[in-house]
Amino acid sequence: MESQKEDRRIRRTQKMLKDSLIELMTERDFKNISVKDITERADLNRGTFYNHYTDTYDLLQKMESDVLADFQDMIDNFLCSPKNGSLMPILLPVIQYIEENVKIAKILFENSASSDFVNRFHQLISDNGTAVFKKQYPEIDDVTLTYFIEFITFGLTGVLRCWINNGMKESKEKIAEIADKSAVQVAQNLWGH
């Protein structure tokens, strides 16, 4: 029972530090944020910060990894039960996650020099997209698939960035539909289904 209480305190402390970094990143460039800034905003001491992270870059990296792990979980759920060629079952949860976590999504998708989130997001799409499209289109050749995945990866990132930067005025369903139809239509044109 004591370790459960301790785990809850650790998670709460880490959340406070992450939330403080997110708030600070909406105000200034990451390179201008210090551990002191984060701990003052979180009302914690610097020793507490160093119990969890080595520096501000480590905190940012862990935040990115958490988001990417959440995306991977959504993808894994989709891979267990893909639906009739549509990507909607994966796109909707990812877009809903972005909508619910808009502050961090906006920061991470900006692709500043301090963060390699967009590159890691591209890799996540590439690795999983290759498996999805090979399963749906077994006749796919590797060269065309490579270029297709690059096209889809950058297209999806562009759609998400545009949506975020334009204030998320369109519904998540509309954005998912645009991304789904774009990807599926290109795949069907390339491999004829």
C-alpha cells in the first residue's frame, strides 16, 4: 500500500514538472528555459527535479516518449483489428488525443531545434504504416511502398500541423476523414483495390 502511495506521488510530481515545462514553452523558446524556471513554476525544489530528470532536455525527451508511446498503443489496438481498408479507427483516436492535449501537441509538432519529436513521429508512422499497407496490399513492391510511406508520413504531419496552427476549427472527424481518404485513395491508385 505504501509503494502505491509513493508511485502516485512520483507520478504527480512528474506531471507537475511536465505541465510547468509545457506552460513555459508557450511563453519562450525551450533553450531559454532552465531547471530553476521549471521548478519555480511547479513550486518544487531543484533536488526534486533531479530525482526524476537529468536536465531540461531529458524532461522534454521523456514527454515526447510518453506521447509517442500513447500513439503506439493506439496503433497496436488498430493492428489487432483493422477495418476494411480504412484508417479511421487509428486516425480518430490519434486526432482526439491531439485535441485533448492541444498544448503539448502544438509545442511538439512545432519541430524546434530542441526537439526531435516530428522525426520520431515520422519514424513511428513509417514503421507501422509499412506493416499496415503491406497487409492490406500484399502485392505492394518495396520501392513504391517506401515512397508512398514518405508521402503519407509528411502529408499526415502537414495536415495535423495545419489543423493545430489554424485553431482546430474543423472537427476531428473531418480531419480524420481528409487524412483517411487521402491515404486510401493514393494507395488504391497505386495498387488498384
